[in-house]
Amino acid sequence: MKSKQLTQNLPAKLLGLSLALLSVQSVGAQSWETVLDYQPAAGKESDGSGIVADAFGNVFSGGIGADAAGTNHGIVLKTDTTQANWYFSDDTNPSAAQDQSVIWNMGLDASGKVYSIGQLTPDSTGITYWYVRKSSDSGATWSIVDQSLYGAGRFMDATGFAADHTGNIYVVGWGQDQTVVGSGKHATTQTTIHWLVRKSSNGGQTWNLVDDVIGPAANGAAYVPGAGVFVVGDRFVSTTYPWLVRRSATGEPGTWSTVDNPSANASSAARAVAGDSQGNVYVSG
């Protein structure tokens, strides 16, 4: 009865749209099931933050798990092509001498190699390193391909990953810089945050800083065929944190520009970006 009354009160030109919307609304929810519920230690927290599947049907889930002592470990779990069982694949903080590690994201390059993206705090100083690990054998073994600081004693954190079809990979995040202003008893230390994009063309053997913008923090990245590399995040300006999207057709230094900043005077944050086969770009946050 409600749907009939609704359509009777609509102009004729909107009737077709109304019926289409009602049809969409009547579609039932799809069936979901829990396929992974993991805690490294009973009663301790765990958090999944990234997932990726390769061309062979292997699925990799990365995140954070606390051990019995409460130390955080960046954890990668894997299910084989049957997707019936999950297996432990990597602990990005395997040494008791290290303080903690975190995985924020997962990624695949053009040849199917798997990457975990996050941070490592190697000691009790609390200084976090940009931390990228890679597996070339479907998660059987892992190695460090990037462990960096913005400068001596200066934080870095890797949060997003993208890969193009030619073998280039991009890891994005933020770094902390500190500069001394003034001198003597009038000297003060100012801290600034930098939006960072690092690129490797050889599977992580070497890296180049290709975009460094003072003020924001990058959260996610995607390569869109025909359009280039897009990086999204939030830019720190005074007391607001505006939504920011930057793009480069080639990913090289000096080729990046801001292509979306819709809320220049309000706090907002772009968190993820993706593209489709038509070249359309979607940003959420």
C-alpha cells in the first residue's frame, strides 16, 4: 500500500525512477559468513586492516595482533586456493628485541608478488619506521624491502600501496620533520608532517621519493590505467584537515598535482581510492 501511494503522488516523469528505486530496495541482502576470526593470544586484541587476493586464488589478510605480553605484531595470514583453511604467513615483528610492528595495508605488484605495508618500532624510543615487506613465493617467505626514517630520529609511517602494469610500485604515507627556529634561549623546535610517496621500479630493491608535500598525510593509493597514479589523504591546514587527492601520469618527481580539494576550509579526509576499466576514479572518506 505504501509503495502504491508513493507512486500515485509522483509526477509522471519521475514514476519510472520511483519504480526502479523500489525495485532496488526490494532486493534482499546477500549472505555473509565469517571465514577468519583470529587472536594471537587469548584475551588480547587483534585487528584486520588489509586484504588482497592473487591470480591463483590465494588470499592474504594483514593486520595487528597482540601477543600474551601485549606487544603488537604485524601479522599476515593466508588461505590457499580452496579458501577452506587459513595459515600463518608472516610476523613483521619476529624478534623479541624489537618493540612492536603494525600492518596497515596489503598489495600485489604486476607479477603477483605480495607486499605488506606498515610501520616498525624497533626499540623503546617510540620512533616508528616506514616498513615494507615482500613475498615472492605466495607468502612462504618474506623479506624487508624498505625500512626508512624521514631523518635521524624522525617518524615515518607507510599506509597505502599501488602498482602499475609495467612493474612500478608505490608506497604512500607520512613523515615527521623537525626544524629549529631562532637561536639561543629563543630557539624553538617546530614539527611538520609531510605527505610522502615513494616509488620503486625494481621490486623494492631501490626507492625514490617522488612526492613530498608539507602539511598533509597520505592514506591510500591506486593506479588507474590511462589516468595515472592517484594518492588520497587529508591535508593539515591550521585547525582544519581538508580532503586532498593528488595525481601523476607517470609517478615521477615534479609531475604531481592536486586534482581534488573540495573542502579547503573544513575538516575531511579521503581514505581510499580505486579506478575501473573505463578510467573512472572513485574516492571515499
